[in-house]
Amino acid sequence: VPREEGVTSVLTRILDLVQTREQEKYRVLIVEDSRVAAVVIQRTLAEHSIDSLVVADPGTLLDAVGSYRPDLILMDMYMPRFNGVEATRVLRQVSGYQALPIVYLSSESDIGMQVEALRLGGDQFLTKPFNPVVLAAVVRTKIERYRDALRSTRTDGLTGLLNHTASKARLKAMVESLPAHGNLCVAMLDIDHFKAINDTYGHPVGDQVIRNLAWLLKGRLRATDLIGRYGGEEFILALPDAPPERAHAVIERIRRDFAVLPHAHNEGTLYSTFSAGLACSLHYPTAAELTEAADHALLEAKRQGRNQVVA
Ligand code: GH3
Ligand code: MG
Ligand code: MG
Ligand code: MG
Ligand code: MG
């Protein structure tokens, strides 16, 4: 990685990190029909800086999970119109919620019932009245482990960027949450003649070129932009709220800077370039259309001689 990094960009990165930490406050969805119990649980979690939301109605559980995106569910067992074990079984069938920690918090003292509740999809059983210190500890450790697992399944090991699957999911979410007249531009980047770099300098040097491009992208794009490693030497970017001309200018600037970025190898330095294709949601409204159009533009950039951005 190039050595010179301005103080400002280091500070920006630290601020981003702090901000990310701030956004990542733990979120617990409390499924509980008793208002009194819910308040006590919420207060206990709040004392440990954990956010929570209470759901008492079975009809709103799936919506609440989708919009609140909890890191863990605290599930009561017996509710008037609602059975916690049945709700857990349903949740476990929804894609994306198979690994979401679900902890029962119930007055059920029958061991057989507790075991059955765990067998049908729960992760742990705590009984009421609960010990607040134990509850907070269970919630914290379960969430930490869950977040670590999510992070490693979403992240590309070489670059630390989102991997292919996570990039696609993130893009889809970004497109679907666009306001009515909002725009989002997608760029596909592919390193030029990368096979020749591997063949000439070896695979580890090729890896370093990929890492250097990832580093440049991270430094140049915003925290709200998507940066993903889409394939071997192919990257996907998504810039929300960028008019097409500005998105084009941003990618073009990165293209020029990458072309003069030196990459170290055994006998000196080498230079590399990439080609890019750009497409914006004003013309291609779905995530699938956007990636397809950006891919086509990328092919065109390759055809026209590489080291260029085609919109
Ligand atoms: P073009 O300009 O048309 O894109 O040519 P290219 O040589 O870059 O394209 P091609 O798709 O033929 O080659 C991509 C190469 O990238 C092939 C593959 O061995 C290499 N590659 C894929 N993943 C990695 C990786 O993680 N590390 C390294 N070092 N090489 C990789
Ligand atoms: Mg109850
Ligand atoms: Mg390629
Ligand atoms: Mg290539
Ligand atoms: Mg190729």
C-alpha cells in the first residue's frame, strides 16, 4: 500500500470508524405481550446501552424484523394470540433469519417444554424472573458472535470489501430504498490485462495490485457508497445521490489516479490500469438492469482499447 496518506484522510477514516461504531448499537426485538414485563426488559437493556423495540402483536413480527433489523430476538413463550415457539419456527423458515439469535425469556419452568422450544429453533432459554446481569451478558455475547459471523460471511478476505453475494444484496437494498426521484449510479471496474501481471510478476504481486485498487477506492468513495469485490479483479461500485455526470467524474478521477499508482514487485514497480462501465438508475431502474448495463458499458470500454470509463 502506498505510504503517503494525508493527515486529513487518516482523520476522515477515524471519524468514519467512530460513526460506524455509533451506528452499530446493538438492537434487540422484544416479543412480549405483557407491558410491565416489556418495560422491565427494555430498561435493563437500556442500562447496558442496548436499543430495543417491543412487539406484542404476531401480525407485525415479520415486518418489525424486516424494518428494525434486530441483532437478537427476546421471545416470550405464551401470549394470547401468539405462541413464541410457533413464531420462532416461522422466522427460521425465512431466508436471512436462520442464524439470527433467538433467546426465550419465559416463565415456563418445565424442562421438557424448554428443550422442545430450543429444538424448534431457539438458541437459549432464560427463565423469568430474570437476572438482569445474566440477561445483558447473554444478549451481548450472542450479538457479538452473530455480528462477527455475519461480517466474515459478507467480507472478501483479500481486500476487506463486500464480497460478490453481499454486494448484490446491498445494491438491491440500495435501489429499493431510493426515494421516488432519487438516482443511483453503478460502476463495474475490471483491471486491464491482469493475467499478464500474474504471469509476469507472480500471483502475490497480482494480489497486491488488487489490494491497492481496493485501498484507492476506499479512500475516494463515501461511507454511504457501495464498494464490492465482484470477482477476481472486478469491482462493483454504487453511488447514491450522484448525478450521472458527477459519478462519471468520480470514476474517471480514480481511473487516472490508479494508472499512476506504483505497485511494488521484486525488481521495482509496475503500473496497472482498469476499465469501467457506468449505468444509472434514471435509465435502468432495477439492480439487475443496472449491473447488466454497467457490464455492457465495461465490455465496450475494453473493446475501445481499455483504461477508460464508458457510460
Ligand atoms: P482484460 O483486460 O480483458 O480484463 O484481461 P485480463 O487478463 O484482466 O482478464 P482475464 O479475465 O482473462 O484474467 C483475469 C485474471 O485474474 C485471471 C485470474 O487468474 C486472475 N485472478 C482472479 N482472481 C485473482 C486473485 O485473487 N489474485 C490474483 N493474483 N489473480 C486473480
Ligand atoms: Mg406472555
Ligand atoms: Mg475480469
Ligand atoms: Mg481484467
Ligand atoms: Mg477478462
